[in-house]
Amino acid sequence: MNKVLKINEEKGLFAAVPQQPASGKIQYYVEITDSKGITALLKKDPVIIRFKGDVPGYILLPHILLMFIAMLFSTLAGL
């Protein structure tokens, strides 16, 4: 994420998220510490990140073909 936003440790906020398995889930909130104390953001409604793995080609190709065939039949039925 830091590479996408072009933020580094010297000029912005950052966090390291460990690699997760497919269908893994992380819930987190943000705590900011400064001279006034600790401020918690999103503590009542935390952010949820879900990790999805790659879909194998032998599953993806038949799925796409069946979607096109189903759209063809639905178009024919509509006509």
C-alpha cells in the first residue's frame, strides 16, 4: 500500500500487514499517539480486509464459457 500511495516512513503514516492465507481476514483500527495522548479511530466499527487467492485456470475458463453460453440462451429466449 505504501508503494501505491507513495508514502514512506519519513513523511506519512504506515503499517505493515503480514501476509495472510487465501480467505483470511484482518480487522483493525487506528491509534494515533501524540503529545496530547492516544486517539483511537474506527474502534467501534473496525476496517475489515479480506484476502483472496488466485483462481486456477481450469476453474476460471469453464466458468467464463458457461456465463457466455447462459447469456446466449437468455438472449435467444428473450427474442
